[in-house]
Amino acid sequence: MEQQHARYWRRVLRLTGVLLGVWFVAGLGAGVLFKEQLDAITIPGTGFPLGFWMAQQGSILVFVLIIWGYARKMRALDRDAGVEEDDQ
């Protein structure tokens, strides 16, 4: 049982680390650090530079997808570990 508990927490921490990395790249990387490189690309039909769009709206979309993915993956991890909560 102790080994299963340790495996569960390793998987949770790995998931959290990966999603924090995605958050960092989307929020700081795309919006600030790589803005000049992304501005060389324009969004078809709008003329907006991609760096501007990522800083203003793209990173928010990525954050929402991170939250959705985290909830979905955690539900599966909880179910596999037998610690899921009732949805009632």
C-alpha cells in the first residue's frame, strides 16, 4: 500500500511539474521572451502579430486548457489509486 501511495504522488508531482512548465512557456515565454520571434508571424485574416496575440489572449486560452487537462488527468489518477471523490 505504501508503494502504491508513493507511486501516486510521483505521478501527481510529475503532472504538476509538466503543466507548470507549459504554463511558464505560454505565459512568460510566448508573451515576453519570444515575442519578437513570434511577431514575425501574423495570424491569417487578422493581421495581428502572433506574439501580441499570445500575450493578450493566447496565453489565457492555454491556461484554460491546462486547467481542463489537469482536472481530467487528476480524475484518472485518483480513480486508478482508489482515492476518487463522489460527484454527488
